[in-house]
Amino acid sequence: MTTVDAERQSRGLRRLSLRQPLLALIIAALLLPLVPLLAWAVSERWRYPALFPQKLSTRGLRIITDPRSQVLPGLLTSVVIGISVAVAATLIGLPAGRAIGVYRFRGRRLVQFLLLSPVIVPGLAVTLGIQVFFIRYGLAGTTLGVVLVQLLPTVPYAATVLGAAFANLDLDYERQARALGAGPMRTLLFVTIPLLRPALILTGLFCFLISWSEYILTLLVGTGQVQTLPLLLFAAIGSSDTTAAAALGVLVVLPPLILVALSGRLLRGQSGATIGLGRL
Amino acid sequence: MNANPLIDSVAASVGLTDITKRFGDTSAVTALSLQLAAGSFTALLGPSGCGKSTTLAMLAGLLSPDEGDITLDGTSMLRIAVEKRPVSLVFQKPLLFPHLDVAQNVGFGLRMRGFAARDITVKVQSMLERVQLGGLGARRVGELSGGQEQRVALARALILAPRLLLLDEPFSQLDAELRAEMRALVRTLHNETQTTTLFVTHDQIEAVEVADQIVLMLDGRLAGKGSPELFYQSPPTLQAARFFGVTNEICGSVCSGIFSTPFGFARPTAAADGDAVLVVRPEALRLSDCAAPDSLPGKIVAARFAGTYLALEMTTVAGLLVAHVAADTPAQIGGSVHVRVPVDASTVFRTDSA
């Protein structure tokens, strides 16, 4: 081994030895708060100054599965709304992202800013204004209405992420596809979308997660008739039933964690357009 | 009809009539008219930015001209969308679709045109063999070398049996040896298919080597057209002569069929009366020790060994002249020499009408 190699290796080791505790710290900071949540979810009684729950029970699980608690229908509603929002926001974000990422037009910066404004302006303010129209068109209290209102915070994200992906996409791939006999639709389906696959997966995931944890928009437009998990969770917290709140909390937290882990696997080894927000 | 059973299309003759393309205020292509015979192999030559790639994009349908018409066998192509034109285009970059393997890339066009999966497999197999990539069909495109990538791109274009094949500097990113190999492959494929081919390049050596006919474009305009030999022996325009490496220009004027200079040098010419310039290739100049009628006395000021020849710079009454002579020619810097310009190796161009 040459001295250069040895030096490089020792530097690598040093970086590794610094990196691992840091990684452990980050993971701990993210996951440790979930431990008491899990503990609460399975405990009957856990009072100060006991270090561990005094009595364990399956009441949390029973609350979740009890038809009267509306938790399982709520889970279904959340999943349906989440997937609808993810798909719709990604579909809308695709042309918007193309416009931002590819075309250099006057006022592009302004359009970008306007696209992001629903994220910057508090959703409550926007929704209070828009709610009138939801009521007028009979969308208040419907699942469709909730899906539509949740597009407000998700479409800007979708357009921004896909804009970055489009900025890194070599459009000559599309020209080549056209020259090989693919019409505009087929080019989109067979070339552009596969090339943007990692960015599209990520966009869908982001939008699903935003929708999954959305509370205030769902409450205002759903008028309490569309019961998603966050609504049930807030209700449980309000009722000071810690076990029920913790059990619901776990139910709200777990699917995103699983999704993120899965997507990491899905995105590994992807070629094609990379996702870099740096170019926007 | 073509005798080759592999080919189910007939090569088209191509016509460009007064094509003009502007980008904003600048004109990329100006009043370009060009005819390509069916089955011909033409090199579209010019420096970067001369409008040759723009011309190719218009032929493919990726751009539409602002003025003029493009025809295939006399039928206008302007209203026909890119994907419907019987034209294939190979770019400078291989642009292989990374989500597809080699065989799927080659079969892409057939799939888009609705061919049955079984037919595609058969055609792809035979096409891959023709570009010497048989057996690599299942490879991921990321595992290919640069030359293999361009072979796949070529196969992907040719499998559609286009009536016009457009190649946009397809080998400029490959190293010299590989480039020569790919040129030979393109020639072989052309001999097999007789597809009308337009090969864009900025390299005149490549153009001469690969094509039967050269079209020179400068500043968006046609600057000469003819066989490779013509560009060397009697270049069609002064710019063409310059682009093909003519360094010797002797200024003078033409009067009733005679090109003459103030220092007595004269040549018969067919050029019209007026100010003119006589050009001669460096390798055509003949040197001798003694004066001959019509030879130009000069003095050697520099000699540079260039492998297969010796480049001599001489100051003469006609200005600085460069001659390429046999590498073993004895040459003394400062030595005097007599330069003779052979009649059949020089061309006279009018300069005041250009």
C-alpha cells in the first residue's frame, strides 16, 4: 500500500468515525420521541413518578379496531384522500414543472413565487377565503372537496420538485423519441415519464405525506363530515384519553415511516434524470 | 426496387427550396436550396454555427422553416409531423433511453409504429448483427462503450428503414480510430440499404472520406456543392477553397479571359472581368532551383516537418506562399527558390462580386 492510499484510508476512517455517531444522534432524535408514544399506546396506567407503565393493556388496539371509534374508516378516508391528492398534484405538477424547469420566459421567477405562495401564506387564511366557493359548489363536507383543498399546499411542492427534475432532463431524449416515430403522448408515456420516474415517485410521496398530516384544511372544508386520521387524533387528544391518543398517534406515524423506507429502496440504483434542487 | 430483401422502403430524393430559418433577429439558414438524389450519400459540411444542424432539424421536422419548402420525392413535408416523416435522425449524443435495454432501444421505433412484438424481436436481432452487436441485446445501455452506444443509435434509426437518414455529427465524441471504424460501418450500411443519407460534420477530412457528395455551408448559406475531388481540384467558391485548406491566394485582375498580376504572373481563366484572386493548394506548388517562364522567385523563410510532407513558407513577389513538398526535399532557410503554379491546379475567383 502506498502512503497516499494509507493516508486516504485513514482520512476515510476518520470521516467514518465522525459520521456514524452523528447519524446515530439524528436517528435517535427522530425516533426516540416515538418510544413514549408506543409505551402510552399499550399502557393502561402510567403516572408520575413511575419510570415504566404500571399496567399494560390492549385497550389502545381495541380502540383502533372498535367500529364505534371510526378509526378504521378514518384510516381508509386518509389513504383514499392521500393517494388522490398525490396523483392529482403530481399530474398537475408535471406540466407546471416543465414550464418552470425548461422554458425561460419573462416573469418565470414571479410564477415560481406565486406557485409557492400557498405554502408561504398560512393555509388557514387562504382556505377561509376559498371556503365560500366550496360551500357554493356543494363541495363542503365532501371527500372531493377535501382532495381539492389539499391540492393547495401540495401542487406547489410538486411543481417545484418536478421543475428541478425537468431542469436536469436532457430534452434531446424527447426529440429523439419523436424522430423515431413517437407522437407527443407516446413520448410523454414511454420516454419522459420513465426518465423522470425517481422524481415522480418522490413527488407523489411528498404530496401523500403532506395530505396525510393535513388537519386544518380538512377540518374547514370537510366540516367534520370527512373524518381523516388527524381529525380523529385531535379529537382524542382533546378528550384527554392518553391511551387512545397514543394509539392513534402510532397509527398516524407508522405509514409515513414505512413509505419513506420503501421509497428509499425504490429509488436506489435509479438512472435517468437526477433530482437536484440546486439548479432552480 | 431494391434487391435487398431486408429493405422494405425506397430511398427518397430530397429537395430543399429557398429554406430560411430565423431565430429572433439572426438568420440561421438563408435561402438554402439543395437537391439530394435518391440513394445518395451527402456530407453537409461547415464550421459550428453555420446552420447545418438547423437544416437537419428542419428535414427531420423538429424545426419548421420560416420560408421555403422541403420535399421528399416531390411531396412537401412541411405539414407532416416529426413522428410521421419517413426520416430517421441520429444525434451527436447516443441518447439511448436508459430505462430500456439495447434490444428495446433498437426496437423502440417499431414499437411506436405498432409492429407486433414477435416481428420486432426478429428485426432487432438481425439489425444488431448488422451493426456487429449481435448478442448484446439484453445489455443495459449504461454498460456499453461509446462506440457501441453509437452503433445502437444507428441501429435504432436504420431499423425503421427510413427513406432519408440524417446523421448529426454522430461520431464527433469518439476518438479518431473509432471514428474511422464507424465511418466504414456507415458506408457499408449505406451500400447495403442505399438509403438517402445526409451526414453533418464540421470536419472536411471526414466529409471527404465518407460521402459521395459534399455540400458546404457557411453562415447559413450554401457555399459550394460537388464531389470530394472537386473541392480539392477546382473548388466551387473562394470560401470553399479556404475551408478546404487553401492557403495560397494571389491577388490580381481578370481582363478578357486572362488573369494577370502587377508583377507579370498571368493565367488564362474562364472567370469574368474584374478584381480576382487565384488560389492554389500548397501541395500543388512546384519548386525548382532555376527560373522558368511564369515562375515566381522567392526566398524560403520557414520549414516545418509535418510527417508525410515538409511545409515551406516562402516570400515571393506575390506575397507569402506555402508549399507542401516531399519530406526529404533539401531546404535551406534563406535559400532562394523558384515557385511554379501549375495551370490545372489553380482556380481564379472574382472578388468584387462576392
